[in-house]
Amino acid sequence: MFYDRAKIFVEGGRGGDGCVSFRREAHVPRGGPDGGDGGRGGDVVLESDASWRDLVSLHRSRHFRAGRGGHGQGKQRHGARGSEQVVAVPPGTQVEGLDGTRYDLVEPGQRAVVAAGGVGGHGNKRFATSTRQAPRFAERGLEGEVGWIELRLKLLADAGLIGQPNAGKSSLLGRLTRAAPKVASYPFTTVEPVLGTLDSGDRQLVLADIPGLIEGAAGGAGLGHEFLAHVERCRILIHMVDIAGEDPAGAYEAVRTELGAYGDGLELLPELVVLSKRDLVPEAEADAAVAEWSDRLGGDALGVFSVSSATGAGLDELRLVIFEAVPGEEAPASVSEAEPGFEAEHITYRPAGDQGFDIERVGDGVFEISGRGIEMLIARHDTQNPEALGYVEQRLREIGVIAALRRAGFEPGDEVRIGEDAFELDPGD
Ligand SMILES: Nc1nc2c(ncn2[C@@H]2O[C@H](COP(=O)(O)OP(=O)(O)OP(=O)(O)O)[C@@H](O)[C@H]2O)c(=O)[nH]1
Ligand SMILES: [Mg+2]
């Protein structure tokens, strides 16, 4: 099996709580607040690692949890940062993190934070002001991001071998590279993409053998449709057509139709056409076919060649042509052109910011406030602690929530619900 998809559960570490503490010194009867901050929870991070070829390891274990942040302590000691949880994935993995950021991990070593740890709470030292010299509250740490994410692997190959089943794709890969794919005289021998490396002495190219494509592949027929996604990242296609087959031109058109039907511009990739099995027809017929196909396709193809994996005819020339067709300077198979807006580690989407809130009257004297910033404020404080509640009220006033509540018909003493919390709010003026 070749695993090109996986779904895993990721959990960022919870932030540590801030500490409530007061200085105690021999000669100072009542010292000031000295509670330290909680540490940040650890992140779950995907890291592209060339020792992996597919996502099989993520099928064996699917839960990844980063470490909690340490709690703050007295004497202004801050809690330790939670430990990071690193998940190794093969280069070519695409993923959307829990915050909606999309990543494409192309180069080994690239990283993506898919579940951020929660922030730590501030210790009581931070809440000391001239009018509140001895705050007896501190913030709680926040939960880390939690949820399921889906990973998708898209192979990074320079050239993709495509064609109908039995066209001779695997045989060619076996002749041009050290890969040893299964070859047999029945269709659908290849059931998963196989990669091989083509070596010119000073440069290497990766060739991918894609399972045979049949009519309807883009819509789900056969096996090839599963792997059309891998063709996306190839820089050129090597389209193989069995010259000794019943209807070579029809076979070629059928595959072209599937490429177009798949979308994503697969049909726009530069294509080398290779007429295979030339040993099965007379020499002159093979040469005539090459001339005829070149005429017919004209500029639509990079070129037309005929080879035999059985006798080796035409293989040396084809090898040179493949190297010429794939430009050398760039890094292999950068995805940015094929899929705009999905480049390596570029943020393409961010959910709405933390500002803003909504107030809804949900019953007589009961108001529900929603909004990420407000919900975080409440999650960080113990509203049962009168001092903490006093602080929360002050913040709500500053943000404009109290004024908005009043406009919505709120009376002091009414119930306010925010997130999981419900409390009576009686703000002074
Ligand atoms: N005579 C001859 N037979 C060939 C040649 N290339 C491949 N074959 C035969 O054609 C059959 C199919 O070859 P494969 O390489 O498995 O074809 P494929 O395109 O990978 O097929 P799928 O994996 O099913 O899509 C096998 O029986 C091969 O031995 C060739 O150049 N000459
Ligand atoms: Mg094959």
C-alpha cells in the first residue's frame, strides 16, 4: 500500500497558570505580589523528513499531544514552556493547520505548526497597580488548539509516466532507473506510484510511474484517478502509447481527455510522447508512426519518440531528451506554479481576528456575549473570585462591552453568559 492521505488528532499543550504569591521577607511584614507567569503550552509541529516516503506511519499512530506549560511560581519564577511534539512527514505533504493556515512542506526540514499550544496565564505581579497593590488573582493558562487535521501527500517527481494500462510504463521505469517495478502482461499491474531516479552523472531526476489511466479515471474509474493528484507536481509528462496496440491514437486521446477532466491544468503540462514496444512492429512502420504522430501533434507535444524496453532501442536518446526537457537550475517540482497560493509555508488564509463581539438577549435578564477575544478573557479568569471578576469587569468596560450591554437593555445584576461561564454582572459606574 501507498498511503497518500492520513487524518490525525493533534493537541497543543495547555498553557500553565499564573501564580498568586506575595513576597515574604524577614524584615518586610507584607511584601508585594511576586507570582510568576505560566509557561506557554508546546506546539504540535509537522516536519518534512526525507526518511519517509509516504504517510504510513501516521496510520499506525494517530494521536499527537504536545506538553503542558509549567505553572508560574512565587518569587517571580515563570513556568517552563511545554515540550513540542514533532511529527515527521514525507516531503510533499500538504496540510491545513487548526487555525486555517495551509502549508506545503516541500523541502526537507520545513516545519508547520498545526496545533499551537495555549498561552500561559499572567501571575498576580502583572495585575498590581497603584490602586490594586495586592491582587489576589492570577490568570489561568489557556487550552491549546485541539482537533483532527487531514494530510495529503503529493509526490514530488520531475517527470510522470502516464498512459493506458499495459502501455509499458513500468517496463520503461525499470530500464531507465534502478527501480524494479512489477511488470506483467495484464492491465493494472501497477497499483501505486513507484518512483525511480534517473542519473546523468551530474544530475538526477525523479521519475514517477503512475498506475494506468482509463476512460473515466478523473471521475473515479480504474486506479489511475487516485494518483492523478500526483501528476500535478510533475514538471513534464511522459505519455506512453503502445504502438502495437489496437488503437494507439484513441488510447492517446482517452488519456488526454482524463487529464483535462481532472482539472488543475494537468493537460497544460509539457508532454513527451513515447510510442512503446517498437520491437513488436517492423522497423519502418515504427519510424513512419513517429513521423506521423509528430505531424499530427505538432507543437502540442515536446516531441515524439519510439522505444523498446525489450531490446533497448531508443532508450539512450529518450534519456537525453528527458534531461533536456526538465530544466536543471530550479529545485525539483516546486508546486507554486501548479497551484497558486499554496506555496511552501506561505500563509494563505487566516480566520477573522480577535476583535469584535456579539451580544444577544437569550432570556429575561440574561445576555450572551460571543467573540473570541472576550471568550479568552473569561477563560483566563476565575469569575468566582471577586477580585478577578472586578478585573474582568474593568476590561469589559474598556473594550466597550458594558456600554453595548446597556444599549441592549442590560440592567446591573443581570446574568451574563460568555463561553462556558455564567455570572451576575453588577458593574459600578
Ligand atoms: N515486446 C515488448 N513488450 C513490452 C515492452 N514494454 C512492455 N512490454 C510488455 O507489456 C506488458 C505491460 O508492461 P508494463 O510495463 O507492466 O505496463 P504498464 O504500463 O506499467 O501497465 P500498468 O501498470 O498495468 O498500467 C508486459 O507484459 C511487458 O513485458 C516492449 O518494449 N516490448
Ligand atoms: Mg505498471
